[in-house]
Amino acid sequence: MSVRGLAGRNIVLGVSGSIAAYKAADVASRLVQAGATVDTVMTPSAIRFVAPLTFQSLTHRPVVTDLFDPRSELSIDHVALARRADAVLIAPATADLLSRMAHGLADDPVTATVLATAAPVIVCPAMESHMYRHPATQENLERLVQRGVRVVEPAAGRLASGQHGIGRLADPGLIIGTVRQVLGRNGDLSGRRVVVTAGGTREAIDPVRYITNRSSGKMGHALAEAARDRGAAVVLVTAAPVGPETAAGIDVRPVSSALEMMAEVQAAVERADALIMAAAVADYRPAAFSSHKVKKTQDQWELRMVRNPDILASVRTTAVKVGFAAETQDLRENALAKLKAKGLHMIVANDVTAPGSGFESDTNQVTIIDRSGRVEELPSLPKMDVAHEILDRLVTLLP
Ligand code: PMT
């Protein structure tokens, strides 16, 4: 059974006393919506910023605020949550909490859980810029990193003090994506390098116009996330905008045109175990790029187009190659012809005329065909599930 994100995972969410504590409620909510069981533990100062009831309501679990509260599980067994955790996430982590963690203190429910757990620990610092940059804080962070703690760096921007600088709690999507990556680090793609392409390339006509297609990047981004969640080191070459949850732990290479995508793919596949091309690459580009905006002086405008190179067919690599085939007719025949012509190990045939399938939708209905001629028709599934189905088959093809 492959690792699939957060579903069924036990996450201990440690909250310390920063104004960013209110943002931890959003993190808790997203973890729960993704299927995780979330136990919240709070420091005494955290409960001055946000009521424990907020977390209790979002997670449907009791919140621990006091190691000696007779109603708390921790008063009977102070390491119960630490033992059960698949990951301990500290968001926000104040300078004070980082210091106490670095020195191995265990005098509140958060530090006691961190000290007692064998699960991976992820900290998300949030504090005023000077506190964050202070050598004491940086030394504490360095010490924690050396012990294997994963740090989600704070963002720069407006701080509660009114100043601008580094210290804002990282984007909740980035936090969740990092938790997913950490949970999947020993998955069945651990140690593998996977290159994924996504989105529809843009072929520029002039500085304000381009030709593109309807690809949103959802299918390719789901593949990149799923591969990351199963332990792979992922390079995502994409022509679509990337959200923070997708980007977490992924080497994102934004591109625009087919030629740019080709150059990035060629550079990335040299050390890759697999290349999965879900991108809708434009087959043609304008023969010439006008450096000035083309004026509407004529009634008609004929645009000459030239062929783009076929990236999948021409890329030099020993990686396992997986292609997609977006088809509107003769699905299997056309997909099989592409598998042979492009020297692929597997092709994912996509009937882009079926409702809820193909471009832009959140679901996809595909038929997977491999080199041996095996054909598997899958039902309509969320794109993340389709991604895992593809990866389930890819792992069997890796040497
Ligand atoms: O992005 P979404 O909105 O989620 O939509 C997903 C999708 C429909 C784009 C995706 O599921 C899909 O089918 N992607 C392939 C689209 C496509 O361009 O198919 P094709 O049959 O034209 O190309 C066949 C394969 O060759 C593809 O893997 C393509 O990436 C690759 N190709 C195509 C042209 C080219 N010049 N170079 C290539 O490498």
C-alpha cells in the first residue's frame, strides 16, 4: 500500500505564544480536512492568544494545555501523544520555545512531547525580525536542524509590530506540503529522482499576445505532489502557476514556451530515474516573435507557425519515460502509436471529451497502456488518485 498524503496520520500540533497562533487554527483545519487526526498541545502563553476551544472545535479532539490537568491523557501517561504521533508540527514556534527545545527542556506539554517523541519534528518559527535574526535564535535553530528537526522558514512581510521584515509564519499551504513530504520520506520512491512536466506552454507572438491551450497544470502538479509524498526528489517543470502546498519540498522550474520546457527537461533528466510528461506542449510556435506589439492595421492577419521539437521523443535519457496522450477520438490506437513513436515505457491515454476528464477538471478518466501492451482502464477519479495509480505502476518499472 503506497503512502497517500495525510489520510489516517496522527499529527501532534504544538502551538506556542505568538500572535501567529491564530493562523495555527487554519493549519489544524486543513490537516483535519485532509484526513489527519490532530491532537493540539499548547503552551501556557499560547492560550493567552487563542482559546483551546478553537482547536478543540476544529479537530474534534481534546486540547492539552497543562501536563498536570487530571482530565488530560498526558496527566496519566505524559508521553502518550508523543508515542502515537506520526509527526509533531510546531506552528508557530516562538524564539522562547525554540530555545527551550534546543536545550532539551520539558516543562510544558509542547516541549515534553517534542522531547519524548521518536516521530519527525517540524518547526515553523514566527517572531519579530530582530528576535529571529538574533544569534541565539539562529544557534538554537541550527542545533535543532542538526538533530534532524525540519524548519519551515518564516516569510518576510508586515509583522504584528508594524515593521516589515522576516518573521511571519510560513504560508499554511507550505506548512502542510512540508508535513506531507516529511511523512512520506521513506515511501516507495525514496531515493528516486522524478521529473514531472505540467501546464500548457505559451508561444509568444509579441510582448502582449501568445498562443496556448486549456491545460491548468492540475494533473502534472498532482503527480509531482504524489511523487514527493512517496519520498522522491521531484523536479517540476511547469508552465502553470504553482501553489505553496505543491511547491513545498519540490524543485520548481517555471517555464513559458515549449523550447524553454525542453531545455529544463533535458537538464533535469540527466540524473533522473523517471520522466513523466503531463504537460500539454504546443506542437507549433509562431515562426517569428515581434518585439513590438503588432498593430491592427490590416483586416486579416496570417500567422505563420513552425513545428516545436517533440520533447519526449527527443530527450536524451536513461530514465523511465511516461507520456500522456490527450485524445478526442480513437483513444487506444492513438495512444499506442505515441507510446511507440516516442519510445515510452508507459502512456496515460486521456479522453479529453469525457465529462469531468482532461483539461481543467479536478477529476480525470484515463487508460494506462504499457510497453508490453497491457491496457488498464481506470474509472473517473480525483487527479491526485490518478497520480498515485500512475506511480503505483511506475515503481514496478524502475530498475
Ligand atoms: O493540466 P490539466 O488541466 O490538469 O489537464 C491535464 C491534461 C489533459 C493536459 C493531461 O492529462 C494530458 O493529457 N497531457 C498531455 C497533453 C498532450 O499534449 O498530449 P499530446 O497527445 O499532444 O502529447 C503526447 C505526449 O507528448 C505528452 O506527454 C506531451 O507532454 C508530449 N509532447 C507533446 C508535444 C511536444 N512537442 N513534446 C512533447 O513532449
